[in-house]
Amino acid sequence: MSTSSAAPILSAALATPAPPVVHDSGADTAPGVIVVDSCTTLGTTLVLRLAGEIDHFSAAPLRALPASAADDGCTGLVLDTSRVSFCDSGFLAVLDWWPQQGRRLRLANPSRAVQHLLNAAAPARRQRAHRAHAGSPTAAGRS
């Protein structure tokens, strides 16, 4: 048996519209999206042309591609970052990892966002490099 009623489900007090939600204009928590626009090798050098945003999350594929190239014997990496619109420490981690083991790194056409990050991080990166050099066995013998 079915019954129908025209009576409202909610009382008038509960049926009033909720006030509009104010959007918080704080930091965006969505992960960035990086696009490898092109990927080529020239001898033992991997050349990547990047576009988009590089953050902690989107840097994962950017770490994997050079790591795979290094495993295949690539010793040079050229990154064209002219179309990178945002980058953070996730990108710095990639930049700091590659030169280990004597590999060469070159940034071609750094975008405004990349140049801003490099400028902001330069003092800390120089200090880390200085500490690493001071702790090396050859530097210790020079005292």
C-alpha cells in the first residue's frame, strides 16, 4: 500500500537556505601538474622540456625519468623550464639529486618561477655545499 502527502518534509525553520559559504583564499592544496613536453637523448645527455607546475607530488615522475636515464648511463641532464609556471622544493630535490655521482646538470631557459625559486634557495644551497666540501677528506687535510 502506498500513501502520499503534500506536507513538507522539513519544518519551515529547517528548510531555510544556509548562508553562503565563504571561500578561503589560502594556499591551494591540489597537487600540481607537470608535463614533460619533450624528452630526447643526445649521446649520454637527457634533454627534457617541462611545462606546468612542479611540487612535491608532481615531482615524482620528474624524479623517475632522470633516475631511469641515469641507470641507462646518462651522465648529463638539460632541463628546459621556460614553460614551468610554479615550482617548489620538490623541484629543488630533483636538481640536487642529479649532480650526485658526478653527473652534469644544465637549466635552459629558466622561467620566472624557476628563477625565483633558485634565487630564494641560493643561500641555503651554498651553505650546504660549503658544509659538504668542508667535511670532505681532501678539505680536512688542507687545514
